[in-house]
Amino acid sequence: MNSAREQIENRPFFTEVPIVRAIRAAWEGTLWIQRRGEEPWDDEGPIDVFGSDRSYVGTYDPRDTGIPAAFGPDGLAAFWEFDELDVPSIVVKRLPVEVR
């Protein structure tokens, strides 16, 4: 019993928990950065958008939109979407000018 306790107590742990879960760059230079959620293991946190001049544009709730899987010209963005049976499909949408 003591050896198991000693192994646990002597086990190394990271001193920091990374908060950035994903980064994407659009064609026009905006950055989309997804942070972790409330818990360290939660990968579905808010998505911050920064302009090409690195000014803060806004934050998306991950329940409203996901981080794009890919960006295209003229504000096009591809998103993974899953139906009620978890069947994936790719949906292409045009982003508002402010977040391109």
C-alpha cells in the first residue's frame, strides 16, 4: 500500500494547463483561437476572433458556432456538422465581413 501511495506522491504533474485548444487563420488574416472550457479537460471552450491587425473582434460561444475546419476565399468557411446519428457532413458558409 505504501509503495502505491509513494508512486502517486512522487509522480510528476504539469505545472501549467494549456488553455489554447485550436488555432485557425483565415485567408484575410484573422485568427480564430479556441480556448478550453470551464474544466481543463473541456475542449469545447469559447472561440476568440482577432482581426488581421491583431485587434480583438469578438468571442463566439461554441454552442453557436464551431471553429472552422478550413477557410476559403471571399469569406467562405467549412464546418463539420453531425446529425442525430453522428453522421458527419461538411457545410460551407460565408462568414460576416467582420470576422473574415
